Amino acid sequence: MARMKRPGPLLTLLAGLLLAVFMLTLNATTGTKNASSSSPEASPSATPQASPPPTGAPSSSSPPPPSKSAPPNADYAGRTDDNSSAVAVSLRGGKAIAYFCDGRSKESWLKGDVKDDGTMKLTGKHGAELNGTLKDGRSIRGTVDLGGQRYAFTADKAVKPSGLYRATATVRGAKLDGGWIVLPGGKQVGILDRDGKPAAAPTIDPQTGTVTVDGQTLTASPVTP
């Protein structure tokens, strides 16, 4: 009986090539799937996140500016630049009252508000007007318009008994209205009005405010707004 021949080397080589092609094809397919599954577009974690607000950002609202306080309560007295008259001003709670007097026949009472910056516009009868500015709480510099004339003045801060005084009364049927300015140093300028007729006022005692008019003792009191 004749014996069968073994497969030749050619068959063995062919089988090895087929196996190699199969393995390469399998690896290529697996790599493509893995790459597709790892794509950022398919991953839920790829959704963009909102950035946190920056810290230390300036506030859109600015704090209100500090409010100014009203000028302090005080009294001021002085003379006009031409030395013809005296002016006194009393400040209380943002209000002011002033008295202009030449000590003979010309006088005016004025009043109004004082602004936080120390400026004031005070008005009186017959168009009288005082415009002034408080300087560092030590003095008032301004003008008085009265009877068609303008008087520039400086009134320094007054310490009692200096300041502004007034007395009203009826004596022997006559209505009396007196105003006095006691200047620093003690000098007085005042007018006493009897039933609308002005004249130089008698001297008051600045410590007590007493004054004698037509034999009757009156008391002049410090004037405040």
C-alpha cells in the first residue's frame, strides 16, 4: 500500500497568512469602536459649566456722601466797614436773626435761614436784605442793603455780655421797641422807637439787661431766632 504525503510547506505558509490577516482586521475594528466611545461629544461631562462670579467685584451702589451739619449756635457782633453802623447776628438751629443799627435813626430787623455751608440771606421790612457767609465759625462777612445803600460789615463771634438785645413795652400809653448791639469791648449801639419815632437808645446794663425809660425800668433780653 502506498503511504500519504505530508502537507507541504506551501500550505503551512498560506494558513499562517490567513490567520495574520484575520487578527489585523479584528484589532482595527476594536480600535475604531474604542475611539468612538471616548469622543468628548458623546460624553455627558463635556457640557460647559457657568463660571463663578469674580470675587472682590466693586458694588454698583456707592455709599451716600456724609451729611453736613448745621452751623453751631452762636452770636456775632461788629461794625460796618465805614464805621457808621453796627450789625449783630444770632444763629440758632440753622435759623438767624440780625439787627442793623446806626444808633440814631436807621435800623432794621432781619431774619432767615442759614445753609449748611454757612451762607445766609436774611430779609426785613421795606426790602432790607442781609447777605453773609460764616467764616470758620469765627466771624460773619457780608453786606446789608437798606434804604438804597449797601453796607459791608464784619461781625466777630461775641461772648456774653456782647451780643444782641431787645425790649418791648408800653409806657405812659406809648409803645416802645428798643434794640441794642453790645460790641466786643462793651460799646453799645441802639435805637429806641417810640410809636414809630426812632431815636438813640439809653444805655442798658449788659449784665442784667435793665434800662430806665421815662422813669420806668425795662429789661432787654438776648435775642435768638
